[in-house]
Amino acid sequence: MTSFLFVTDLDNTLVGNDAALVELNDRLQKHRQEYGTKIVYATGRSPLLYRELQVEKNLLQPDALVSSVGTEIYLNGSNQPDAGWSEILSPGWDRELILSITDKYPELTLQPDSEQRPFKVSFFLEQAVASGILSQLELELQKSNLKKKLIYSSGIDLDIVPLSSDKGQAMQFLRQKWKFAAEQTVVCGDSGNDIALFAVGNERGIIVGNARPELLQWHNEHPADYRYLAQNFCAGGILEGLKYFGFLE
């Protein structure tokens, strides 16, 4: 057995199957102690909402937390975002300009203050009107030459983030920093905002059995033999995938 880089989404991926989570935590912790495996959580949650979940579900302390849809990286439990990553995201990003443009759309409801981050502007947007609003908004933001992208997930959450930011880019940043090969890296997810993890390279991918339709549709349109569709849900599906790829016995 050798060390590997383990990167997982939290809600409905790592978390949501308590019995399997206890077993997975135990196996990962032992693997980290014996082989130097690194554990990374990649979540849409802000640091505040992440800490609530960490306490509630007794999550392992990760080697890195990728939070707020990939816009912030915290290493080894630090409270300060990694400056190297922030530097990559800064060029062409203008938060105030984005807010002045989105202000014209009554369909967009700003999410709570805790979810607004230096490199992320977040709204609630009802699915019924989403497609029309998103295409209009995209055009208007383009006119301002902003280096940004829109991530719409779970039929309600709209995040506007820098173009160079997402869970996948953040994972690659850490993978290169810690010198793990793609073959030694495994990523796990369940929804639309995890597509970036699976699409960025040929890292091993585990799609949990309770994956949302938007991720399954993407997977069917972009099949790959280094991606595994689990039967079990949440942490149970991750365990299944880690054994399939030979990361765990």
C-alpha cells in the first residue's frame, strides 16, 4: 500500500451515511498515519458552515480544506486562506462590479453574509426561472470583461466565482504542491458543483450511488474508465470505490 491523495465533497458525499462514515474515517486515519495519505475536503460550504458540520459529524481534521466552491484553501487547520491560491484567483476579479450588475435581477436573492466570500458572490435562484436568467446574466457579465464563471447547483444555488477557481483547479493546486500523481489521487462527489473535480484530469473518480441527475448526465456524456459509479450511498459508496481502485484493501 502507498500514500494517496483523497479529495471529497462533504454534503451527500462524505456525509449522509453515518455507519459507513465511522468505518471510512477509521480506515483513512490509519492510512494517513501509516502511509502519509492526505485528506482534503472540497465543499461549497463557507468555513463557518464547514465547522458546524465538522462538529456535528465528528469529521477527521483534513490536511486541507477547499471551501466556498474552491475559492479558498486552508492548510493544516489554519484560519488564514492560502495566499498562493488567492494570488492565482485575483487577476480580473471585481466583486463590487458583479454586485452592481446582479442587483438588476429581482429573481436573484443574496445568500446569508456568511456565504459571501472575497472570491465568491452567492445567490438563491429558483430552478423554474434559472435558465432564462443565467443566459441573460452571463451575457451582461461578459460585456464587462470580468474573469468569472457561474456555477448553478442543486436547483437553487448560484455562485459567481473567478474563472480560475473551482474544486478541480484547487485540487490540482494541492496535488502539485504535494507531488501526487493523478493515478495516486481519488476524487469523490455527488452533484453539479463536483463536475469540476471529475473533469479536470484523469484522477480516479468515485461518483456515489445517490448522485444527483446533473452529475449522472455529465458522467454518461463523458464516460471514462478511471471513474467509478458506486452502488452504495455517501461514505458507503466511497469505501466501495476506494476498494475498487485498490487504495484500500
